[in-house]
Amino acid sequence: MSTFGQLLVSGLAVGGIYAIVALGFTLIYKGTSVFNFAVGNLVTIAAFVCWTASAQFDLPIGISIVMGLGVSAFVGWLFDRVALRRMIGQQQITLIAMTLGLMVFLSGVSMLIWGGRLRAFPPFMPAGAVSFGDIVIAKDLVISFVAAMVVVAVLILFFQRARAGLAMRATAENHQVAQAAGIKVKNTFSHIWVIAGLCCGVAGVLLGTVWRVDLALGEYGLKVIPAVMIGGIESIPGAVIGGLLIGVLEKLAAGYINPMVGGGIQTVFAYIVMVLVLMVRPHGFFGLKRIERI
């Protein structure tokens, strides 16, 4: 039981970081109908910019974090204004191809600028571990989970109370109706991409703190695909719950299955679960069931 509890808590802690990346992914799809494969690059860029500012230029970690978040938000804004806005009205497969192209391009740029070796942030979180009975978890992972959940709570309040958040919700429901109500839909698209960039930026900084900074952080953009598909690709609560679930599934697979079969079963286990869930609920647990009549 202690092993299960350890894996469960560790999975939830990691899943909290997955949740905010999944949230950014869902915001983009729900608001702009773009299935964005390049979301992981925003995570990578934020982590590398923060590391560069703190380790290379000796800037205070607070300023470095703000710079990382700012650059990831700016790149998200560029995605919309330079690339995807010109493709409004195109087929979904064309938009997917564009985001795949952006993913490959940004991965190459990141490799060119920073190379492939591992980096580490200057330590700024408390060292050591926290014990809950037999369960032991690192303090930086606990802090990262709390930070991720604070971001989720702030975004939920933003979408429920703030005028800009309500405009984004209206735009996500129906672009034409939102425009008829006086909402500037194209500007709202930019706001959505900026917020998604900030979410990915927070995840990049947290992942860079908990583990290391390298190009492999971009893979977390692909890891959240099972999260959003299981939770429901248009559901914000589903994205959060899906992210937490994927974190737990990975840890359980690593703890119970990997010792028996070897290899990186935890990497593909989330996709196996996704396929099984979609066979039963094609729209996910919290997604909208849409029926198209021909």
C-alpha cells in the first residue's frame, strides 16, 4: 500500500504540471479550433530562456522567470499573428500541418541556439523532502504542484469573472455570435494564444526546476495529447483532470509494469489508455458529444 501511495502522490505532483500544459492546449483548440502540436515548443523555449537569463547572465531568478514566461507568451502571439491567422477558414488538416511545421522549425531553432546537452537552473527552491507517513516527496515537486494548481485556479476565476475571460468563452462557443455581440474575435484569438503561451511557460519553468532543461521538454507537448483526449478536448476541467490522470498512470506503469517488461512502458502507457477510453467514449469523459447530420 505504501508503494501505491508513493506512486499515486508522485503521479499527482507531476500530473499537476501536465495539467497546465493540457489547459493551454485545450484553450487553443476550444477557442480557435487549432490542434496545436507545437505546444511543447513553448514549454521548451520558456525553460531555456529562463535558464539563459539566470545561469548565463546572472539575473535574479524572479526576473529570469518573468523573461521565460514573457518569451513563451510572445511566441504564442506570433503563432497566431504571423502563421495561423492567415489560414482562417482553411481545412483542419491544413492547420495541423502548419503546427507540425512550426514544431519541427522551433525544435531546430532551439537545437541551433542551445544545443542538446542538459542544463540545470541555479537552485532556488527548498531542498529536501516532505513526508506524509510512509510517503516521501521532494519539496520542489510539492511546490511545483501547488504552483500549477494556483495557475489553474486563477484561470478558472479569470474565465468566470473577467470581461476578457468571458469574451474568450463566448468566442469559443460561437465565433459569429461573439462577433455580432461586439467582440473582436481576432483579438480574442491573440489573447487565447498569449494565455496558452503563459501556461506552457509556467510548465517549462517548473519542469526545468524539478528535472533539467533540455530539448526533451518539448515531448511534454505530445504527452498532453492523451490527457486532453481522455478528459475531452474542449473541456477545461477535463484537461486538468486528464493531466493529473496521465501523471498518475505514468508513475503506476513505471512502478508496477516497467520492472516486469523493461523499457519505457510509461511513455506509451498513457496512449494505450487513451485508445481504450476513446473506443468507449470517443468524446472523452467530459467532452461534448456532437452529432453532425448530412
